Amino acid sequence: MGNCLLRNRCPNSRNEPDEAKNQPVKSELPVWSAERTITMDQLLKKRAEFWDTSPAYEGRKEIWDALRAAAEAVENGNRDLAQAILDGANITLPTGFLLDCYDELGCRYVLPPYVLSRPTNIVTIKTPETVPDSPQAPSLVMAPDMTLKVRVSMGDKVIDEKLAVNSLERIADVKERIRQNFSLNKKRIRLICCGKILNDKTAIKDAKIPKNFLVQVIVNMDSE
């Protein structure tokens, strides 16, 4: 994919002139064209490969995770959420664009345009729905013992919701509940608390969510 030219670099000191500047994240998306026409599935695969391999290079995984969440928020039109994620992770943008970013240690993170917007020559292919071979086993239902406040961002629509959950449930269980409540089918969902993406395998009680905190939920509307 040629990602080696798009990695970050960590300077030994914070002497680069542009690094000290910080501008609010801009809502404008980069305009670019792929070398060949590309489908949405191919674009999502290319993005996933970039995000999956980026933490293996210099930089911190939590910063890469925050950048990924911020990029998805900007693409979905939620600039305020993207700014909150960047502020929570202490990420600065010298130009206001996610193409060029710095963390608080002075590490530079350079993002390629294809993780920030769709190309001008993307093509849409309809695929038939598949029927599962066998019904899924019912999941274990636990009695609620707490209320989780979430703000669900679906493109230009934002909805606040209170979920009755059990503290032993996993973040993955919360995501599935949100999918059911909003008829989101297989759309990819990310839960963000204090600028950090919550792991699917983490129990709610171990996620260290402050009391009455409003957890941000980002729905990738293109991941059907």
C-alpha cells in the first residue's frame, strides 16, 4: 500500500516551528483520486490495513486510536466530537487538518488522504444479502445494576440515550444493544470515553467510566 512513507516520526525535542501552533480541526475533507477506480469495500480494507499497522511503528497506540476516531467523526460531519477527541488526547494540528498532527511528546503523525475521505472516483457495487447458516445462540441476559449515558453520532444525527446495563457486561454487549435500539445492523461502532476508545472485551466496570459521564458513540455509516 506504500504506507511506509506516511508514518510518523518522533523528534528528540520540540524544536520544529510549526509544532507549537495548534488550530481547531477543520471540517473540510481532502479531495483526492485513487490511481484506479475503487469500491467502498476496497477503501475500507485499505483504511483498516493502515490503522492496524500504524501502531507497530513509532508513536503511541492510544494516539493512533484517537486519530482514527477523530477521522471518522470528521468524515461523518461531527467536527465538535472530533475536536473533543483530539483535545482529550492532547493532539495538536498545526494546519487544522488531520493530515499532519503532533502528540504532547512532539511525535509527528502523518495521515494519508484515504483514511480521511472518499476518492472522487469511488464506485458503488450492490452485494446480495447472505442468510446465516444457523441461528445465533441467545446471549446471556444479566439484570441491570447501573445506567450508562451515551451520545450516539450517526452522520449528521446526534441522539442522547440512557442504557440500563449490568456492570459485568462487556463493551461489545453495549455496542450490540445500541445496534438493536437504533436498527444499525452490522454497522461498525466505537465507544469513546475521555478521549480513549473502549475495547470490546473490557467489562463496563473495568472501563473506568466516570459517574454520569456521557460516553461518545461513533457509528460508521459506511460499514454496512
